[in-house]
Amino acid sequence: MIFREIGTSGIKVSAICAGCMSFGKASADFHLWTLDEKRTSDLVGKALDCGINFFDTANVYSHGSSEEYLGKALKNSVPRDQVVIATKVFFNEGHLSQKAIRREIEGSLRRLGTDYVDLYIIHRYDHETPPLETLETLHELVKEGKVRALGASAIYGFEFMNLQNLAKAHGLTPFVSMQNHYNLIYREDERELIPVCKQFGVTLTPYSPLAGGHLSRPEWNSDSLRSHTDMTSRQKYDHAKASDLPIIERVQEIAREHDLPMATVALAWLLAKPWVSSPIVGATSASHLEDACKATEFKLTDEERNFLEELYTAHEVVGALPVVLDYE
């Protein structure tokens, strides 16, 4: 396994991150395809065996049970200082207000069974709370030792730049990671957000690196429970199916040439980007993790990268919340 540093934090993480949205109690109002506690524990054990030390969850995944299942699985498997845990805050009452962040970090720590998280991520940009209030509260958590480093997720480039500059101006803890929507069939952040991250020395830990499974199979849909019930994934990708299928066919072509899974090729494309640290792979089986880890050893040629990239066309923005402009 390859290990990379998150920004300038000193935190070393595996080049593959285990995404934990697939852990927790299944429910109709979140996801029906999540893994129960036993299967979560087994998959966490497999991740550790593969050399993965980086686990990403959120306070709202499966209504908190993702954090619970992950915390129990890690506690029974590995010393706390040998793993890196990331969790998030925003999709909760009060979003990123001081009161909300204080409440939510305590809940996350309790569910995870730990007294600190390595990476605390704002899940979206809060258009209601003054950003200085958010930054000061996050900075306090770092000073108190409840959080080691800060990250952001799925926001616009100008929003991220404003936050980083505000933190610098007030001597507050800056963000060192960006968890953004980024894969071979969704590359909109290459326009602004990624250049901003590069300017600030912020590394990417992309979510949905396999586009909800579309980059791991030649067919658009599969027979899996997730494919049939994950409406969030359908909203992200179905509208661009016609333009994306030719790219998926090229992933399949390269995978066949090298006798590799398509997922390995798609992830290798991300890992070849110097600004990418660890794609977040939402595995539900041991084979998913094995295919992902092969990407750390496989190198695409320049010609193959160009072959995969050249058909991409502009997409609608998916991920960041709409910006409400007030001209009054």
C-alpha cells in the first residue's frame, strides 16, 4: 500500500480510503443497501488486511449507525493511533453554527468510541452561518485535541478560497483536504476548485470515484440492490448517460487490455493526479477493496490517460449546494 500526506498536516493515509456510507442500519429514508454490524466488521478487517488505514464516515450516514459500526469494528481490530478516521458535519440542525458543531462533534466522538477524530470535514458550505463563527469553532476543536486536522467537501472554488483566506487573516486553522465529487465522468472541479486547492497545498480525497459503480461495469445498471434503490446516484448520473457511456467503454477497453477490473483502471486514473491523495471507495464486498488496491500498483501510460479523458464534455454541477444571490 502507498501512503500519502494529507496537505501539510503530517497525517499519513493509505492511497485508498474506505468509504463508510455503506455501513449502518438500512432504512428507506437513507439507504437500503448498507451493511449490518457483522458485515461491516468483516469489511473493516479486510480493509486493514489490505493495508488501508483511512476510514471516512459522517454524522448522518445511516442516521449515525455508520459511525457506531465503524467505531466498534476498529476498536476490536487495531490500536487507535494506527488508523485515520474522518467524519463530517453539516446535514444536521444548525448546520455549521457554533452550537451545532459543538453538539455534533460530541455525538460523533461518542458513536465512534474515541476521544478525537483525525480529520473533521465540513460536509457543505453553510450559507446561513457567518463563516468566521464556523472557523473559530473548528479552530477551538483543534486546540482542544478533539480534532487533528480540518477538511471541506463539495463546495465552490470561490467559497473555499474565501474560507482559507479568512482563516489565514485571523490566525485560525486552515483546511488541508478537499473531499469533492471527482471521477472520469464528472470533472467539473478541474475548472476552479482543484486549482484553488493546489494553490493552498490542499490534497483531494475524491468521493464517488467510481461514479456510483458506473465506472466499474460496462452496463449502466446492475442487478444490485444499490443500483435499483439508490436514487441519489441516479440523480447524479442518469441525466448524462448518453455522453458518459462512451467514456465507460474506454475504461472497459483498457481494463481488457491489461486483464484488470474496470474499477482498477478508473481509480488508477485518479491516483495518477498529483493533487489526489486517497479516493474514497464505498466498498460492500472484499473484492471491491481488492480491485481498488490494485490501482495503487497499476500505472496508466500518457496515451491511455489521454484516451480516457478526451471524450469528456461539460456536465451540470452536482454536489455543491446552489448559491443564492441577493442583489438587494
